[in-house]
Amino acid sequence: MSKENRYQEYDTWAWLYNQTMGPEYSKSQLQPIETLLLPKIAKNTKVLDVCCGTGHLVQLLSEKGYQMTGLDGSEAMLTYASKNAPQAQFILDDARTFELPPIFDAVFSTSASLNHIMSIDELKQVFERVYAALKENGLFLFDLNHPNQMTKWWTGGIAEGEITSNYAWAIASRYYPQDNTGYFKVILFQAPTNQTNPLKLPKLLLYKLLNLRILTRLRLKVLARFSQWEKNWQSSEITYHVKGYPHAEVESALIAAGFSDIELRTLEGDNTIDENHSVYFICHKAKKCH
């Protein structure tokens, strides 16, 4: 696969991700890394973030003393990442085809990024590329949304979003159990740049109030009807297709790629996987016997 065919669909809304989801997700995704990965590797070791996005998580780990490298297929995402994590290195490439020497003590991929890989054969290619980039005894940590979880939660409704004075965004997701595929859709509303009727103060205060966590349910209801609230705002949608993988299928692909001692955990580190949690895979590149 040529570099021109790399996964670059995130270019379109990299600016939005950089301002909103990137900083927020990095805080939540730091927890499993601190729980499941960092206790098993030494400080100042080399770590690779596959599908690193805007680099916020890379920066948090750089601040902890790790030698960080980020890899992503979106050039726009990496433009922000290089500013957000100036001490790290970044590589523009596809997770399915990148080639790096075995210099990393650990590799991770968060935010269920690998659900974007739409076939088990291509997912195995990712695992093979990661395996090749790890040192002996290296660790690979990643999370995936799985069929039971997606069936319960990905029902087509708006799951998250935010409203500001000049833009609003929402994410809706749906899953089809019959073929283990689904999508999530980013809906973006933007105020006119030459808006002649600026938002009145009461509405500005309302939008700010709606962004409070305790009002999440009400905010999502407003976002579902936002085009009726702000009829002169321009709306657009971007749809990303995903695949849900059963645990056993993923484990088989990992073993075929060379990994061993595969552990499954939840976000909190529990080994009981249920329909409420994504699943984290912890994999080892075993030291070869000479």
C-alpha cells in the first residue's frame, strides 16, 4: 500500500479533534496505560503510539520521562501533534504498512482506533508491523470495542457532543450485529462567519451551562435538534466505518503475528469482560531462545 493510500480520513476535522476530543480522551486513556503498561516498563524507554492523533497523550507520557514516537495516517492530525508534543518524534504512515526497526520497549494504541481496520487480515497486518517494531520482551497494549458492547451502546443516538458560541459538534454511532460492522458519525454545526444576528447573551449562557457534565443528557437532546435551534448555522457530517471483533478472533490474529502471553482487561484492569466496557489486550513479544 502506498503512502498516498494511508488512512487519512481524519484530516477533515483535525482542528475540531485538537480542540475537543483530543485533550479529553488523552486524560481518560492515560489511566489504563498507567495501570496496565507503565508498571511493566522502565522510565526513559522508547514507546510508540500507533494512531496517535493530535499527540496529547504522547505529550503526557513525554512529561513522565518516556522517549515518545507517534504514528498516524493523518497529516493534519500530526501538524497539531508536533505542536502539542514538541519533544516527541512523529511519523506519517499507515498502521497496516509502516516499517520500523525493533527499537521500542512498548507500543500502544488507544481510543479503539484499531476498530477502523475493516478486516481481520488487515488487523493482523497491524499486529505484524507492531511486532516487528518491538524489542524482545516488548509489550503491546491496545483497546477495541467488541460486538456485545457495541450492540448495547451503539444504537444510533447521539452519544456525546459540545456547544460553543460559534460551533457545535455531536457524535452518533450505530452497530449492525449481523455482520459486525458499524459506524460513528461526526455532526458539525458552524455559525456563519458574517453572522448578522449574533447570539443573545441568554442563549450564550444557556449553551455554556449545557456543557456541564451534570446536564449531559439535556445537552444531547438539544444537539439532536440543534438544526432547529440555529437554522442559519451550516451543518455537515463525516461518517467513519468500524468493525467489531470477537475476542477469540483478535487473539488468534495476535498469535499468528507472533505475540504470546495475551491478557484481556477492562479500563479499570478487571479481567472480567462485559458488555459495558471495551477490552484491552496486553501482549508480549517473547524473547527468542538462542
